[in-house]
Amino acid sequence: MRDPLDFERRIFVKQFERNAFRKELGRLEPVSRSPWATATDPYQPAERRYRVTRAMLEAFAITSGFRLGITTKSQLVTRDIDVLQEIARRHFLTVSMT
């Protein structure tokens, strides 16, 4: 981007391919760690519209045995309580809020 402020103003959303993600999860060792939000909050305002984080969580909700950590400062995480509860039953889940 030529204008440095575009980095703050423009949002790029990756296309989420549910089947490819599930296939990739199947290749991981069940005790693998999966930290989320190591570089950016998974509950950015754009998540309300695009629901990529929600879709990824839904994929985790039908697997088991992972160590999943989410770090956020957004109250939007509460939208996904139902999926997070299912994940907590099947995985070791930590949600940290600042």
C-alpha cells in the first residue's frame, strides 16, 4: 500500500475454506497447541460481518484433543459462547481477555 494509513483503514479478509481447514486439523497431532491472536485479535470489528473466527471455532467443535488459546479484548467473543462451551468439552480451552 502506498499510503501508510491504508494499513489502518483497509481490511483484507481471507476466504475461509471450511473443508480444507477440517482436513488440515485432521493432519495435526491432537495434543497440538493452537494459539489464536498471536499477532492480531480474532474478534476484530470485521468479524461481525465475515464470521471467519466463528467458522473456525465450529470446525474445532467437531474435533477433540487440542489445546486452544484465544486472546481478545473484544466483547464479541461472547457471541460464540455456545461454540466455545462445546470446544471446552472436547479440548483444553483458554480464553484470555484484556
